[in-house]
Amino acid sequence: AVNAVGPTGTGGALLQLGDGTWVENVDINQGNFTLKGNGSGNSFIQGSGPAPHVIKVAAGNNNVTVSDLAVQNGEVGVDVAANNFTLKNSYISGNTTGVKLDSTISASIFNNAFEDNFVGVSGNNTWFTGVTNNNFYSHFAAIDFNGDNSLVVNNNTLDNNFIGISLNNVVGAPITGNSIDN
């Protein structure tokens, strides 16, 4: 079970998942932590009730990286309230919200594929967030941020989404090099 890993101190920890499917809700309750799969086509974490998230990084658990995984079938795929968060090289699908950032300072979301979530990536009251080099396909809203500062959205491909990029009360948001279709 993924949740069998507990705190290991301040030096940082890596949990490397092999090939397989884990049906559980993962709570990352420590900072300086990396959850890494064996590729988004090989390592799958699928949500199971009753928790509303597949992966949750609670406030205070800073410096967390999630990479090389498929995260599927949750109300929220990856729910983040911590600082210095990175999501990379992953496939996020079949969730109500793929990635939810809440009051996060410094988040990097890059080189991911988002498919068939109601919302791909959402942010509320975040600072210094980068959403770059991702593919968003078939969402109601691909990228949706509210009350954010220093958001960068660049080099993403957005296809077959009802709303491509929605920004409300966002300050300092360069949006460059994105391809938006449909």
C-alpha cells in the first residue's frame, strides 16, 4: 500500500512505485517527499471512497514532488495546500478536478497530460505558479485560477475543452505560446 510509508525526517524521502495499480487514497503527511511512479502508463493510483481526493498534500508538508504516475477516478486527483509543489510527467484523468491548488506558494505543473476531468488544473489564492508544457483534452475548463498572483501559463496544448483558460482576479499572468483548439 502506498500509504504504508510514514515520516522519515527532514532529509527527504523517495517512494518509488513499480508497475501496477493501487486503488486507495494517498495522504502525503510529510515534507521533502517524492512520490514517483514507473511511468504514467505503468503506475496507476485510482481513488477509492470515501475520501474526496486520490492524492492529498496537506498544508505544512512543503517540498513535495509527484511524478511519472497516472492519477485517476477521484473527486480531486491531486489536492495541494502546501508550498513548493511539483507535478511532472503524469497522466491525470477521470477526476472532477485534476489538480487543485489552494493557498499554495510556488507550484510547478509541467509535462503532464490531463484528460476527461471536469476541470484540469484549478488554483485559488496561489502565488508563483507555473503551468507549462502540458496537454489538456476534453474538459469543461482546462485551466481555472481565481485570486492568484504571478501565474505563468505557457506552451500548453488545449484541445476539445469548453473553456480553455479562465482567470478571475489574477495579477501578473503571462500567457504565451499556448495552442488552443475547439
